[in-house]
Amino acid sequence: MKTPFGKTPGQRSRADAGHAGVSASMMKKRTSHKKHRSSVGPSKPVSQPRRNIVGCRIQHGWKEGSGPVTQWKGTVLDQVPVNPSLYLIKYDGFDCVYGLELNKDERVSALEVLPDRVATSRISDAHLADTMIGKAVEHMFETEDGSKDEWRGMVLARAPIMNTWFYITYEKDPVLYMYQLLDDYKEGDLRIMPDSNDSPPAEREPGEVVDSLFF
């Protein structure tokens, strides 16, 4: 497959995020919040329940330190149950998944829910989609010079909302990515590696160590 930026997953997650005006540590920093003492009085303002934005298209500004405000647009995939203020977001033009406290993070500004909804698509091969979940794969990417770069990874799950996309992470870059893997499989750019239980063990020399995919 040819990536939008013509780069491999690891290069894109670091270099392109920084080029867009947001540091690569966007999701690794914790925002410090000032503590406020609650006012003493007979009544407190009642906070209105926030709208459920899962499945919505959003856009917002982002300001990192003294840098300029950059504009981001994407799709809200999920709300994390153990931390309801945290949302998983797939931003347009980026293949990795971000986690943000959209209503708390002070770096987020002018959050807007867009009127357009995510169009649902039919899975072309439901059996294949179920089969590749949890499987180790070899994923081919086209580089800038037209050559193929192979990445070994693990298909984790079908992505919510964008139902033809899959969560996947890679041995060389353990970040959560999203790709339309069924298309890549049909184009010959994705190969499902056989399970070790399905094939006889390979002969090894005494004392040889076998590397695992993830450790």
C-alpha cells in the first residue's frame, strides 16, 4: 500500500506530527491542572451533561507551549470507560490513534462538533475480517523511491465507528495505528503469518534462541 505521506509508520508518527506543528510527544505529556477550592454556599451550579460525541466528526485548535495554534480535524472513535473524559481520535491525514481529554486539555481550543457524520461501509469479507484479528502479519508499505518496506505487526481489533478499518501495531513501532487491512490484503500488501500451532516446529540448532514477535 502507499501511505498518504509516502513514509513508513514510524517515520510518519514522529516526523510528520512535528512538521504539522504538534510535537511527537503530544499524547505522552500530562497536562497540569490548577486546583480550585469549591465555593461555600447554599447551592452549587449544576453542570449540564455533555453531548455524546462518539462517532462524530470534530475540529479544534491545538497549541503546544509557545508554538502557533494549529487546526486539527478528525473522527471520535471511542470514549474510554475507565476515564470517560478521554476520547480516542483518528485525525485526518494521520494513521495513528490519539487519546485526548478533549474537554479538559488546556492545549485544545475552539472544539467544534461538525454536522457531517461518518458514513458506514459494508465489510467486503466478514470471515476474513474475523480471521485476521489477533494474527501476526507482514505489512508492505511503498517508500518514496517506489521500493517495498516490510513491517511485521499484530492485528488487534476492528476499529469502532470506521468499521472497515483495523487497529494494528508494529514490532518496530509499538504505536496504535489504523489501516483498511482488507484492501491491503486483496492488493497483496498484507500477509497473514501462519500460527505456530498450524505448522510443525522448525528445526533449530542446539542452543539457538527463537525471537518472538513482541516482548
